[in-house]
Amino acid sequence: MNLTDIAKKIINEDSWGTFPSAGGSMAPGRSPTAVSPGPTAKRVDISNLYKNFKLELEKQEDALIQKFEADLKKSFLKKVVTVKASKGSVGQIEKEYNVTVNNIDVRYMKDKYYVVFTGKEGNASESEYYLDDSIITVDDSPASISTVGRTGGMSVPEDGTAGKKNILPQG
């Protein structure tokens, strides 16, 4: 078959009937038919399965968060730490802070988990410091030193006898 014969065949072709492959096996005036499921088709409702899956996932997630918080509290609570964090809220410029840690939370915000240290930097008011995956330096000395019984570097007896003793010789 030469090129002229092919062109004549295409011009004479009726794509709706003569050559059904060209028209998607539809004849003129016919509408497409959808194949309906047979009597053996079975519908399955997975809403309960999905709900149970989500509940179980939330339980496991909560348990993991609580364990992570407990581990962090063992290591950092009531200690002075140096952290690279955002102060006040997520998205602030990260910089290094020396913080006395009073509380630790793990929070999910902006599609990510954050470790939140609540504490003070020096004498400043208490703030929240948001960390994601930071290296934390811990000062192992206690966060605060008790001043009970101490004034001006002198030791004062805690038994209430301060000022009652006469230091002058009796005679």
C-alpha cells in the first residue's frame, strides 16, 4: 500500500462505524456504557478500622512523648543549661541562652515536634525556649544555692540562738 492509498482510506474512513477502533468502539448515536459491579461485588466500610488505627496511633504517640519528656527532665530539670533555641515562640532567631530549666514540655507545632524549656536566663523573667534537635551543654552544679542560715557570708545558727549569745567575757 502506497501513501496515496493510505490517504484515500483515511479520507473515506467513517471513524464512528466502519473503523470502530478510531472512535473508541462507539457507533453514531450511541452513548458510552459503564460497567456496573456484578452481584458478587462487596462494599467494605473501613471507617471503624481507620478510627481504631488513629486512636491506637495517638495512644502510642502520647506514651512516646511522655517517655521522652521524662528522659529530658531527668537530664535537665533544675539545672543550668546552654542551648541554641528560639526564645518566646517558634520562628524567632535562634541563639545561645544560659537557662535555669524549671519545666520541660514536648509540643507539636508547625508540622514538627519541639522541646520547650521553661526557665530563666539570669535574673530575667521566666520564658519559653524552643529547641528542635540541639546540642545542650549542662552545668552539673545545682541551679540555685540555698541561702538559709547565711547572711553576708557569715554563718548564722539555724536553732534560733542568733544574737542571744554574749560574746563579751562574763566576769
